[in-house]
Amino acid sequence: MVMEGQTMKYWVVAYDIPDDRRRLRVANVLEGYGDRVQHSVFEVLLDHATLGNLQQCLRREVNPDEDALRLYPLCEQCVRGVHDLGLTRAAPFEEPDVIII
């Protein structure tokens, strides 16, 4: 997906963080970038530079000795193939109406 000359890509971010305070800080960071779809899973649409910024912010919050966090890239075909079963917590993948730069 290309927006305003920038290639955008969907990512799924999942984490397992035992410490309540760190887990809340990570969730707060991710809420600024995308939609929470499960308690510890977010979907985000990012260009390359914004992905780097997100990773930098997350590295500051995560304790590598105790926490696990993964970012999964989703191809456009994968995004179109997403199926929801049961309660859906986020809007379906779609292009944003407005992008603020």
C-alpha cells in the first residue's frame, strides 16, 4: 500500500510482559500507533520510518530478560484474508481516512 509517496505496511504486534507497569507502558505506546485487537495484540499500519520510531520506543519499555514482544509483517493478501470469529475489538483493516504528517 502506498500513501503520499510512502509505502505503508500492516503489522501485528503481540507481547507477553509479566510486569503490570511495563505492560501498561507498552500498551500506551502501541495505542498511539494502531488498534488493540486483543489484550496483548495490536494491529498497526506503518511506513518504514514510523516502524523504526515504534521499535525504538518499545525497546525503551521492554525488559529483554523478562518480556517477549514480536512484530509480524502482513502482506496485502494476508490482510484481505483476515477472518474475525466472535467479538471484534478493532475496526477491520482499512485505509485511514486522514493521515497527519
